[in-house]
Amino acid sequence: MIIPIRCITCGKPVAHLWEEFKEKVAKGMEPGEVMDELGLDRACCRSLFLTHVDSIDLINKFKKY
Ligand SMILES: [Zn+2]
């Protein structure tokens, strides 16, 4: 879906970092390095970014109204 506003486990606001993370990873940077740069130190926040799948565009195709 869309990235959660806050980390589900620790509550740190993370949504504002998602676009930058996505851009840099698409350009070929290592996800670990990008997360270090963005200040995502905790394992919970890092796992959120590594496992997230942006499916909102796919879901929008099936929107009825
Ligand atoms: Zn966290």
C-alpha cells in the first residue's frame, strides 16, 4: 500500500523519508547506505523500508468510483 506515517514498532515518523529512499535505491545505491544517510538506525524502521511494497498505483487501477 503506502508507507506508514510512523514506524509500527517504535513510532518514529518515517513517511517523509520514503521518496528519497526509493529514488536513491533506483539510482543504484545500496539500501543499507541510504538508510544510514537518512538516520534510520533501528532494526524495526529498517525492516519497514526493506520489506515495503508500493502497491497504491496498482490498486488505483481497480478503483470503482
Ligand atoms: Zn522503528
